Amino acid sequence: MNHTLSQYNSEINICRQLFDKKNTDYGTAWRILRPKSITDQILIKALRIRSIEDKGISQVNEGIEDEFVGIYNYCIIGLIQLGHWQDDKEFSTTEIMALFDKEAETTRELMLKKNHDYGEAWREMRVSSFTDLILMKLNRTKQIEDNSGITLVSEGIDANYRDMMNYAIFALITLHHKK
């Protein structure tokens, strides 16, 4: 498990560094996005991954690794927006990175619990399966959003974002750290 945690943290660090750099370049321009729009941004990234996987080639100079990082970071943005959508607060760099770290840590703790119960079954999966699972979670999220966030027995939008974050990190580990 220490090996997994080390790999997991390494991939999160890559995501965090890019998030921080983009925050320096753009600030929190994404705060204007409604939560549904964030879900659609994640969908675009996941569909691009699937397209590249199916075609075997990318014509834009960004590979699927970049898109998995983007999915992780947009899920963080989604979680932040879920908690702060209604306020007009502008976050400082320190505040936004603290929110990033809080959401990343909560999601890492979820991964550790699930990894314990599932025995790292994800290590036997193909990257394309992570893509499909993310797309399934996106369809679920969109349905929940279309139902005004109301579910009868299912987890909410936040849980779906967290699962997508973990799938994205698992895909990155699989791509970067072969068994």
C-alpha cells in the first residue's frame, strides 16, 4: 500500500503543480462557471481521451495523460464550486491552493478506504476502462444535475467527482508506473 500511496501522491503533485501554474496565469476565472458547465468540461476531456484511445492517434499536441490531469483538476474545481457557487468570494492563491489540498486529501482518504476493501483491483484494469468509468460517472452526474441534485438512493455529485478523480489518478499511475 505504501507503494500505491507514493505513486498516487506523485500523480497528485503533477496535477497540483499544473493547477497552481494555471491559477497564476488565469486566476480563478473558472468561478464564473456554473456547476453543470464544469461537468461538461470534464465530459469534453473524457470524450477526447476515448477518441484518442479508439483512433490510436492525436492530432493535437496533448496526450491522454494531459486530459486525465485536466479531469482531476476540473473535478477539484467542481468540488470547490459545489461548496462556494452561491458566494461571490474571490479566492487568493493561498486560499485556492488550500481548497485544492483539502479536496485532494479527502479524495485520497476515500481511495485508501476503497483500496483496502477492493484490494487494489484497479491495478488489473486497462486505461480504457478508467475512461469508460469516468464517462459513466459523468452520465450519472449529469442526471443528478438535471434532477436538481436530488437522488433517492444514490451518492451525490461530490461522490461522483471524487470517484472520477481517483479513476484519473489510477489511469495516470497505470500509464506512468507500469507494474
